[in-house]
Amino acid sequence: TCYIELQCCLQNFNTPNICDVKMGVRTFLESEVTVNKTRHDLFLKMIKEDRDAPTEEERKSEAITKHRYMEWRDTVSSSRSLGFRLEGLTVEGKCNRNFKSNRELTDAKKVFESFVTQRQIRDQYIWRLEKIEQLCSESPFFAHHELIGSSLLFIHDDSKASVWMIDFEKTRSS
Ligand code: I3P
């Protein structure tokens, strides 16, 4: 019998603080590169972040391909340079997704330091990250698959913390 077991990661937390960190230097599949359809919504997202990012031609058509958007997105964020990027943060119920152009390690460190202020919470995160690292290095599945666009989801409240790996939609055997 095949079945999927689902878990609500927020369960057991009182007023959870949440941080989504997207892993990897590339967040699109090779198969997405060949799709030539252009999209106006992605053009709008691009100029919202940087008015000067589109080329002359893209400005005329007011549309870009998803590959162009994803490549640009990986390059302006820390994905390409650091191998991860901050997707979003919820602290005391307030959500912040304004990290698109944060490329520097010092910026990421500042955000993590303000997200995790208690030593006990930090230690629980580190324990769990080391556990995930150990499980991944022993797992035959992880040895033979590439994960694209997956995230580490950090959640804590005043007394407890944990991390989960989430979003496996673009996982392929390698
Ligand atoms: C989105 C993000 C998503 C991607 C989405 C992008 O950009 O990269 O991961 O969905 O594509 O728009 P942003 O983070 O800047 O909002 P997939 O991972 O499913 O490709 P979409 O617009 O086609 O949903």
C-alpha cells in the first residue's frame, strides 16, 4: 500500500516564528529552460525589484520567460553566491519577504541573529540541522536525487525550535 503521511509543522508551537530558507545555487529545473512562453506577471515582479533589470527588448514587450526570471532571481539574491536565500520570515505574526536583493553573507547573518535571539533556541536548531545533515549523508535517496527549490523551514516559539526540509516538487533522480 502506498500512502503519504502529512504533518503540520506549526502544530505544537505557540505564536510561531517562521523562517523559510530556499536551498541551492539554482532554483529551476533544466526542463524549464526550454519553455519560451513569455509572461507579463514575471516582468512586473522583476521591475518591482529593479526597474533597470529588463533589457530594451523585454521592456518593449513587457514580458519575460520564466527561465529568464528564475535565472535573474537566483543571481540577484544570495542563491548563486551562497547556495541559499532567505525567502521569508514571520516574527511575532509579521511577515517580511523583502530579501530578494540580499546577496551578502553579512546581511543573512544579521537576519538570522535577529530571528534567533535565545541561546537555547539556537542550540535546538543546530542539533536538528546536524541531525538532518547526518540523515541526508546516510540516505541512498539523497545520494541519487537532486533537490531543486526545496527549503529549510525554521520554526520556534519561546521554548522550542525545530527545522524541516520542505517542498520536494522539483526533486528528480540524478
Ligand atoms: C517565484 C518563486 C517560485 C516559483 C514561481 C516564481 O518567484 O521562484 O519558486 O514557483 O514561479 O514566480 P518569487 O520568489 O520571486 O516570487 P515554482 O517553484 O513552482 O517554479 P511561478 O510564477 O510560475 O509560480
